[in-house]
Amino acid sequence: MNADALLRVTKALRERLELVAGAGKVFVGPLDDPDAAGASLVLFLYRIMPNASLRNREHRVPSDVPQPPVVVFENSLPLDLHYLVTVGTTPGDDEEALLEILGGAMQELQLDPALTGPGVGYETVHVSLDPLTTEETSRIWALFPTANYRTSIAYLASPVWIDPKVPAAVGAPVVKDSLDAGARVTFEKV
């Protein structure tokens, strides 16, 4: 993916959550943002980490054109994106209705944990439940001292690749083998 990988994955995740919450009912941003009022779910990207197991690996992507069939990127940055999904503060919705929406969102992401297609550059980003301790959750919520705590769950989206602008240079293909297979090397004794 390009430099817009964070945005693309966040949009794809929001679209998946909107299948349950309803169109326009998932707010992307900080938990205490006034624009979050009226949202059934709030999606907040709270941590971006390099993916340790994919670091220093080349990133191979299917090409749009026949030659070469695979584009190789060296020095790509593989990332893990950590999201917090929180019940919203929709006026008129009671806590039970919001918990039902949150449960439906969890069910949706469990049934199909892969984000794929044009929204994520035809790559596959796996979304999995990311268990948080009470201490970790408290630290995240401490970032928003004016927001009241609401039921939250965390998800990990991985891998998310940020590729260089230009792929690695590909050497010219071998057209003809210029070695003479029938030639014999003889050594003279001196």
C-alpha cells in the first residue's frame, strides 16, 4: 500500500462496523470528540507499532500489468494497527441496545476477520481481538479525562504495509545463455 495505508485500513474497518451499526453510525476519531455524539460505535486508532516478524522482509504484491507478475518492494514498513471500539452515546439508545450493537460488531469481525479488496489495495489485512488488561484500558481512557468510561474492546489489524514510492529495480531478464555447454576446459601440466 501507499502512504495512505492507515487511512485505507481505517475506512475499511469502519465500513465493516457500519454493516452492523448502520451507515453513518460509526465515528472515527477520539473518544471525547463532540462530533462523536450520535454515533453508535466509536473507532479510535490508539497505537501504531512495527510488525516485528515481518520487519526486514521484502513486500511482494501482485502487479497490475502482466510483466512483471509480482512487484517487489524493499524497505517496506509493516505495521500493526491497534484500534479501540467503544459504544457510542447515541441519544435515545439505552445501554442494552448499544451493547447489542457492540456484540454484533464483534460477531461480524469474528466471522470474516480479513479486510480485502480495492479498499485496502487488494491486500489482506487480518483483524483480530486484542485483549487488553484493565491497566492498559485505563491508560487509554486516561487520554480523555473529559469522557466518561464506556464499554470498549480492542482490535489488532495486521499487517498493514507502507511501501516506498518506487519498487525495487528489477534486473533485465536472461534472454540467452551465452555459456557454451559443450566447451571443455583443459589444463596443461607445467
